Amino acid sequence: MTGTLSERTWSPRTHPVPAAGLLLAVAVVGVGVTVAALATSDAAPRDQVAEIATTLAYVVPYALVGAFLVARRPDLPFGWLLSGCAAVVAVGLAVASQSYAALSRGADSPLLEYGCLLATVQFLPVAVQGLVNVRFPSGRVTSRFGRVLNRLLVAGIALGLAGGLLGDWSLDLDRVDGTTTTIGNPLTSGTVVGEAAMLLTAAIPLVILVGIVAGLRIVRLAWKATGVERDQLRWRAYGVVLSLALFPLAATETLPLAVNLADGLLFTVTLVIPILRYRLWAIDNVIRRSAAYLLVTVLVAGIFAASAAGVTALQGERVGLVTAAVVAALVFGPALRRSQHLVDEFFYGHRSDPHRALRDLSRRLDAVAAPGEVLKTVVTAVADSLRLPYVAIERPGDGSVLAQHGKRKPADVIGDVIGDAGTDAGTDAGTDVNADAGGGTNAGADADADADADADADVDADADVDADAGADTELGRWPLMSQGTPVGILVAAPRAGESTLDARDRAVLADLARQAGAAVHAEALTVDLVASRQRLVEAREEERRKLRRDLHDGLGPLLTGIGLNLDALRTRLTAGDGDPLALLARAKDASSQAIADLRTVVYSLRPPALDDLGVVGAITAHVRRMADGSTVDVAVESDHDLPPLPAAVEVALFRIAVEGVTNVVRHAGARACRIRLDVADGNAVVEVVDDGPSGLPWAPGVGTVAMRERVSELGGTLEIGPTEAGGRLRAVFPLAAAPRAEPPRTEPPQAGPPRAETKA
């Protein structure tokens, strides 16, 4: 009595691909028949023809997207709703348009008159939007409020169709022979049933109103959600808001074709984007592979319809259809190849053109001007060339990240609510529709819940996030080699919806890694060179510091002692011959000059004030002496105490600040000068600005050249020139490669730059 599984009745859910193909074929045939009828029915009423034509703007995107979803996820109701709506509307419009065409040519049949009433299905695309919104994103109606909306929509659709098909309609139709006839409903014309059925058409505005409320529910869910849930819901919310903006145009029948086309595209696009971008139903990879066929289908269908309409108007319907079929066949092959190329480049970058990816990487590397930017340029170029979400370069051995583009994080998905629900989700949704149509078997399930609780339940149930969704993705790694030595590891993550990189991706990444290896090695050598140069300069400055300390602590006191001894000798010989006094005076002058020269040497090696007062205090003391007697008001600023700096950096900051102030005092014609010192983001910065006239010519001199050389030695940058407010000098010194050392503070406070001495 009971058959095996293979003997059971065929079900669309168990054979989704044939079902999707059948629904798509019905929709395509219906659209073709409708277009042909409209093209050949010269005397059909304009308003009916316009309404039928504008409704086709919904049928095409609904049919394509719906068939795709049915084939890939038959457990979800969205594909069935879209493709079923497209098929029903296409058939209804095809019958109605052919009936109009036949009646306009003189045919007289009650069946044709009733066929015109099938144009009532034109409100179904808008009604289906409400059914989708009330189930989005999980595919199930999960709250009491949602169930109420669902029942109202189903009841409104049923009543609206009944009113349209049974109502006592009448319409004046112009025929080809110039006469006018009145057509109506042959079943209920002049009856009480027909008049009563006309009242049921009031349900159609109710369906539109309930659909708007269902859309606002999506907006509220998106507003309350956070993180990934909000990203996944906001696209549908954007579509709802934009559709509401079009509602006044639709209500006033302004530009109906453009409004319907925009609304249909907004609905399908904002439904597909979460699938594609946020892996809403885990089919974004399939969408990428099928997008080319969708594009070519739309293109060929458009060419077929345009060719059929144009040739039919000139040569007749039969010639028009044959010509359109030939044109579509000729266009299909090239259009498919071009569509595949465009889609592949949009989603996968230059994966199919490795030479272009290599040229792009080479071009970007050639444009790198500053040291330290090569690694960042490599990862950015690789990510852009292949549309990868994460690319990094790791250090061989310890795996530390040297540069990266993008972030490693779990994939963004709306969770396994849908994946785990499986067939049950679609089954539940379908049961809701059927049960509601029959009177509603779920009433009272949540009788005590209010609207706020229902909305919260929607957020919890519809937007559950699987935090570990990206745990199974496999990172690809390729060694970066130069002269047989590993200099880095190129790391790449697969795209959203993919668990691993395919063979073509790996081949291109291997080629890019081979080319990038030499650039990474050159970058490492450049960094080492800059670091070694900084170490050399630092060693030189440390030696100068030591020399200054030795001269100051050794030779300086010795010469001072000589002078004291000579003073004592002169005192004892005061009463004797005068000639010895003159000799002693000259000796005293010589010793004083030696001390002055020694101080000059010491100061040129390293300003003693740097060790006594620190770099800020040394600059402040020096520029204060320079500004004495000058009309320039000089101020030194620093937001905080500077940390211990390398000796070379301290000297460079001091010299450049002093040289900058000297230029301001001598040449700028300024009234105020500000020196600012700071350490931020691993750099020591000195800035000298003045309010001198900006129109004065700037000619680089010896001081400017010396400053540039000093900055270049430490791997820094120098900016100098006029601004709208006056002159500006800014020097930046990197501290990352320079060791920090606390300079000694042992020198006596009287040490300083040489001054003129008064003879005793």
C-alpha cells in the first residue's frame, strides 16, 4: 500500500532546478506573448496597455532572482514567492493583452472579455513585497505581529483577486475598424454578485498599506540591531525607505513605467545585496558564478523584445519573431563571453589576466617614493588586483605581521538560523501562507505578547549571528624569496563565501609573490641602511659628547690653573722690573684665548646646555640671548616633557631651531616667531613659524643646505618655505631606529657658548 521514497509524488522542493526552470520559462513566455500582443494591438486602450507594460518592469527581475533562489535554496520561501508571482503575473498579462488585441480586431467572445479581467494580477508584485518583508531575513514569520501582518496580506490578496475576477466591470474598447464597443464581466455583469464583488477590490489598497507596515518593520529591526545584524538588515531597510519615497509618484500615476521599474529593481537589488555582501543565505559564491548568465539573459531578452517589436511593426508578427530569434542567437555567444569577463573582473579582479596583475604591482612599486611604503604598497596592490579581503606580509620565523591590507575577522553572516532551519524554514513559511488563507491555524500562539516584544523577538530570531562563521576559512601562504633567501611570507584570505582560494588564485598569487620578493628585500635593505646610517650618526655624536667631556674636565682645568699661577707670579713680581710684567700679561692673554678657543671647540661638538637644561631649555636659553635687542618676540612651546632622545636627534633639533630663528631675526622682517617641539607617532618634530611678509622671495642658502643634510643623515624630512601666514620650517626625525640614551648631567652650569672676555 505504501510506496518507497522513489515512488512518492514528485515535489518541487525535492527537484528545485526543474521547478525553477519551469517557473522561469513560464514567466519568459508570458512576457514575450505580452510584448508581442502589445506591439500588434494598435487600437487597444492606452491606459490598459500602459498598465500592462509598466507591470512587466516587475516581472523580469522577479523571475530571474526568484528562479535563482528556488534553484539554490528551495527551503526558503523568497524564491518561490518571487518566481511564482512572476509566472502568475506574466500569464495573466499575456492572456489579458492577447484578449485586448483580439477584441480590438473585431472578435466577439465572452471568453475574451473575461480574459481581459486577468489584468487584475497587476497588484501582486507589490503584495509579494509585503510577504517577503514580513519573513525577512530568516524566511519564517517569528512573532505575533508578523503573523497578523501575514494574515492580512494573504486575506487581502485573496479578496483583491476575487473582486477583480468577479466584479461587475465595464470598459469602452476602440476597434481597428473605428467603432467602439463596451466589454464587461460576462459572468457577473448586472448581478448582485458582481456589485458585491466590486466592494472586495477595496482590499487592494489595504494590501498596499499592510505591505508598507511590513517594510517599516524591517526599518525598525535595522534600527534596533547592532553590528553584523544591522549591516545585514540595513540594505532591505534602504530599499523600503526609497520605495516609500516613490509612493507619491505611484499614487498619482506620475511616470508609471519609470516608477515601477525603479521599485522592482530597488526591491530585488536590496534583497540580493545582503546575500552577496553579508552571506545572508550562504549562497554569495553561487551568485558570483551565476551573475554572468543573469546579465546575458537580461540583455538577450531585451534585444529579443526590441527586435520583435521593431520588425513586427514593419514586416508582421511572424517575420518579427523569427528575426528576433536569429538576432538573439547571434548575440548570445559574444554577450555571454563579455558578461563572464565583466563579472569575473568585478568579483575576482585580474585573476584571469595574471600579466595585468603583475603590471599593476610593478607600476605601483615604481610610484613608491618614501622609504617604508613598499610593503604596504605590495599588500594593497595584491588585494586590489584579486579583490581579496585580507592580504598581509609576515616575518619569516616568528610570523609577526609587517604590513597588512584589511582585517582578519569572522565572516559576516546571518547565522545558522536559516542554515539550520533547512527545509523546515520554507515549510513553516509555506504552512503560514496556506493556513492563513484557510482561516489561520496559528492564531493566539502569542496572545500576550505586545508589539515591542514581537520586534525584539524578530531581532533575536532573525538576526542571530554565528560568531565562528569564518573559522573554517583557510589562509594561503607563499614565501617571498630573494637570491634564495626567504625575506617574508605573503598571506591571503579567501573571499567572502569561499573557504579556500582556488587554483587560479593560487597561481596568480605565486607569480605576485615571486615579483614582490625582490621589492621586499630591497625595502629591507633600505630600512637597514637608514638604521645603520642613524647608528653611525649616533656613534659620531656620542664620540663628540665624550670628547667634549674629556676636554672640559681635563684640558680646561689645566689651562685655568696656568692662568691662576701666572696671576700669582705677577703679584709677587709687582715691585720688581716691569719687563716681566709685560711678559706675564701676554701669557695671561694667551691662556685666556686658549680657554676661549677650547670653549668654542666644546660648543661646536655639542652645546653644553643640552646636557644642562635639556633640548627645550637649551633652545629657550639660546634664542632668548639671540632675541635680546631684537624686535622679534620669540617663544618656545612644548605640550609635555620630552622623553630622553638620542644625542644626534637632540643636536639636530637644537641646530635647526637655532638656524631657523637666526633666519627669522635676520631676514624675515617678522614681529613674532614661535618654536614648537614635540614627540608623536615615533617622530621628534621641531617647527619654526613666523608672521613675516609671505611675499618676500625665498632663496636657499648655506644654512638651508646644512639643515637638509643634517635631516637627511637621520632619515628625516624637512619642509621650509613661505605660507599665507608667514614663514614655516618643519623638521621630522624618526626615532624608531635610534636608541634612546639619557645624556649625563654632570657639567658645571657656567658652560656655554663663547663670549667676549674682559681683560684683567
